[in-house]
Amino acid sequence: MTGFSIHPTGAALGAEIRDIDLRTPCDAETLVALRAAWLDHLVLVFRDQNITEDDQIRFAEHFGETVGARSKDRTDGGDRRLMLISNIRENGEPIGLLPDGELMFHSDSVFLEKPLLGAMLYAEEIPSTGGNTMFANMYDAFDALPEKLQERLSGLQAVNVFDYETQVRTGRFDRAKAPHATHPAVRTHPETGRKALYVNRLMTEEFVGLDAGDSDALLGTVLAQAENMDHVYEHVWRVGDLVMWDNRCTQHARKDFPGNERRLLRRVGLEGDRPY
Ligand code: SIN
């Protein structure tokens, strides 16, 4: 018996999973049902959990191989299969990545040959206001485009670049230093077979084979659709939330929050495939 219940958020994606305790391992039947719910709703929210780092890793491993932090990203001696996302500072240095304020829409690690399949964030400390994470449904974003634009985009590749120090991009990254990868502008989800828009504001710089003017204009049109609030679920964090997202068909962004309040989340990534 799976036992849990599924409560859709009412937005374009996302469902809350209730009546499950992530401190204990899931049985095979529960896992099959959770995976199906994940593929249906793209983002799953588990409220009021009280899990250790080991619990979080064990839960993540139910869904694939975990990808953790680079050595320089986790200097507190904790388990490097987990990455900290935090503005807390020790000796003046943030203890985690992506520390402060707003973070533009992106898909995780799309600047690598094999971007993450998905990821899970667990909330340890949350500011009294702000810092909500917005998740956008890229199936819906693609489906909402005019057919001619869908056809044009389906034949295009896009270059994705990222500098780990940047959360709000204002210009081009230096590709000599910043990791980058070229991927289809529209990807096919390997499990559902559905098409998802696969360009984002933080990391996608240009379409291959278009001149700069055409590329910028097209990117502007497509990003407006990707970020249309009709496709978005906004998660208001509480301590003890675990949120997992399918990185192949969603993108996410963070809203600003007070710099003098602590925010600490633990993230585990799941290894992905090369998009097609
Ligand atoms: C992330 O993009 O992994 C971090 C999102 C957040 O801090 O809300």
C-alpha cells in the first residue's frame, strides 16, 4: 500500500504529497506511484518533514544517481552529495551557493553536456518573507506557442553558458572561463515523450546559426512565453519542506528576500542524460 495522497496545487504544475514520512525508506510500490505522480505534476511538495542529510540522500537515490557539490562548494565538512544554497556567512564568506536575493529563471546545469534529471531542495531555515521559488511548466510553454514558432524552434539548437557567481545575468558570459553546452531549444522528455521548451533567461545566450539580432529577438519572444505566469507555481517555503522538480520539463527562479535574514536549503541533484 502506498498510503500517500496527492493534492494538485491548482497551478499549471505541482502537487503536494501528504501522509508520507521521508525519514523511512519507501517500498517499491510507493516509489512507482511517486514516480508516476512526479511525471504527471512535474513538481512534488512534501510539507512538514524533519529529515537529516542521510534521509534526503536516501530518498533522492530512489530516483537516480545523485550529483552533489563541487569540493569548493561544501567547506563545512558536511556530506558533499548535498549542496547548500544559503546566504549565511562564516568569516565573511557564504557557506552555500546562490546566496543572495533574486535568481533568474533557469534549468539546473543546462550548461553541461548532461544536465540534471531533477533535483530536491529541503528547507532548514527560511526568511520571514520573500525567497519564494517559482517553477514554470515548459510543456505548457511549448504548447502555448503558435504552431509555426513551434516548428521553427524544434529545428534549432541553443548555447547555454553559466558563471557560478552570477544569479542575475546582465550581459554575455566569457566562454573561455564559463562552462557551456549546446542543446536543442525544444527537448523531448525521455519518459513521457512530450516536448518541452528548453531555453532560459539566466543561461541561454543564443540560437546556433542565427545572426545576433534575429537570435536576440527570438529569445525575447520565447522567454516571455517561458516565464508567463500562467505556467508558474510559486512555492512559499516553510521549514521542513522538501520540494523535488523534474528539471527536463521545468525551470525555476527565486524571488528576492531580506538580506539580513537567514535562508538555508540543502540540495541534491539527480544525474541526467544528454537532451534530444
Ligand atoms: C536553485 O536554483 O537550486 C535554488 C532555488 C532557491 O534558492 O530557491
